[in-house]
Amino acid sequence: MCGADTTAGTCAVTAVDGRGANCILDGIKDPGQHTQNFFGALFDTTVTIDLKRNYRIVEVRVWGFEGGIGVDNIIVSTSDTSNSQSTTSCSSGVQHVCNAPLTQQTYQSTFCNADTWGRYLCMLRTGFTGMRVKEVQIYAYVCPPCYANQYRSTLLECMYCPAHSHLAADNIELTCICDAGFSHDSEGICNFDPVLPASTGTC
């Protein structure tokens, strides 16, 4: 989806209490130097990968260190937000857990549940040794763009725009644009903007 050996470009990786986050998606599964890996701190660590848009995640592959330090017990999940990331939480939003925590030491491929969707992929590990990861690969359903006046739902389905809104063809947008003379309310519904009468200049 993103990284050195794909065409999707670079995805931002944010780590709390760790170094070498840029190595997670560099395409090197067996680096010659330990400095080309991600090292978490001695305690809790989280890593968030911005996939640039919502995806239905199918599979996540994680390569760890030989000897098995810091890969097991990683919890993989997704969310539609990345705010409030900390050492023990990837965001304040709902986390859709991919599967049970990783159990293998040096490499594991875990398949995700049907409701594992979101823009931000999260890896969380709690343990004395922190997180030690060489490489991560993420596989997802890639849907074709939607037709005109359709938008992509959180389940990645093309849905028709609500009344008084529109979108151009071949889009992957998550929200439709209100028509001229209408604006979104707090619930995302496009309502008519009343036109105030022109001032006559008299009181």
C-alpha cells in the first residue's frame, strides 16, 4: 500500500517513545544494521501509520528481530483518527482490532476481521522490552473510484450523495460537497442558506 516498494508513496509513521519509525516501511526485511530497525522504549510503545484514506484492512505482516524480542503481544488495530496518541493508546477514537495480539517472535502474518477499517493503522505493545520491528506490510481491499454524485462510506462502499450535495466522477472522497446556496449543519446535512433582504439604508 505504501512504502519503498510500492507506488502509493510515503505514509507518515508516528511513534511514541521509540526511534527509527522511518525504517518500518523502508522495504528492508533483513537490514544489515540494527540502526535500520524500529526500537521502542523499555516500556509501553505505540506506532501509528497514516494510510492517507480509509481502507478495509485484510492482512498485516510484521517482521521482528532474530531472537524474538519485542514482537509478540503487539495489538494491531485501525481507526479513523490519530489524535491524542500516547504510549498506551493510538487515538481517542474507536480502535477496530485486527485480530488477537501477535504471538510469533520473528515474523507473523495476521488476517483481519471484516470490520477492521480506517485510515490509521496502530501497533501497540506493552512490555519491559518495548517494541522491536524490522518491517511492516499492510494489505487492504482497494476499491475503484466512485461515480459522479457518490461518496465512499466508512465501509468503503459507494453511496449516493444526500440531497442538495454533489461530487465529481472518479472520486474517493468521504463527504459530498453542498450545492450552491446550501451548507452543512452539525450533522453533515446540506441545508438551504436563507438570503437576507438587502438593507435600505433606513432604520
